[in-house]
Amino acid sequence: MGVRQLGRYPPALSHCREALALLRTTGDRHGEANTWDSLGFIHARLGEHRAAIRCFQRALGLYRRVSDRYDEADTLSRLGESRQAVGDAAGAARTWRRALGILDDLGHPDAERVRDLLDRAAR
């Protein structure tokens, strides 16, 4: 279990930043995308949603480059939550619809979770 799951966010931020530096030197774009997603997750947990949004957007660009559609959708889901947290309800809904489209294309069961987010946002 990583430090992000343990709730030890400041050390997790530091570890992720160190990992990014290493991943850039190796050219591991997928690992870099995962790390940007983790940074976004941590910032969101700390209530720093604008920073989270920037991190999630970096992750998304990399996931698209490596054609990882599931992780793209998963990150879009979290990006939507941060957009909603900063008061951008329309942006959150657009983001969740993009995630839902990918998950539906993949036939992934996570589509139901994203559908629930959209339903709750519509109420």
C-alpha cells in the first residue's frame, strides 16, 4: 500500500515529485501519467482542487499519448470531482460524460459509478 492510500499526503507529494524526475529521465510516459494522477489525487485530498486539476490534466495528456483509455477515464472521473469542488458544475458534467463514453466503449463496470456522479450532479 502506497503512502497516498495511508493518508500521509505530505510525504506522498514529495515521493511523487521525486518519481517524476526519475520517470522523465527514463522516458516512462505511463509511469509519469500515473504519478501525475497520484499528485492530483493527493492535492484533491488536501482540498487543493486547482492544483489537482492541473495534475489531472497533465496525466490525461500522457495517458492519451500512450493510448491508455481506462486510466484516462479513471482520471477524468477524478478531474470531474475536482472541477465540481471548485464550483465548475458544467465542466464537471462534461468531464464525467467523456469518462462515461470511454468506459461504455470499454464495457467497463466503472461506468455505473460515473453514471451515478452525473445523476447526482443533475439533481
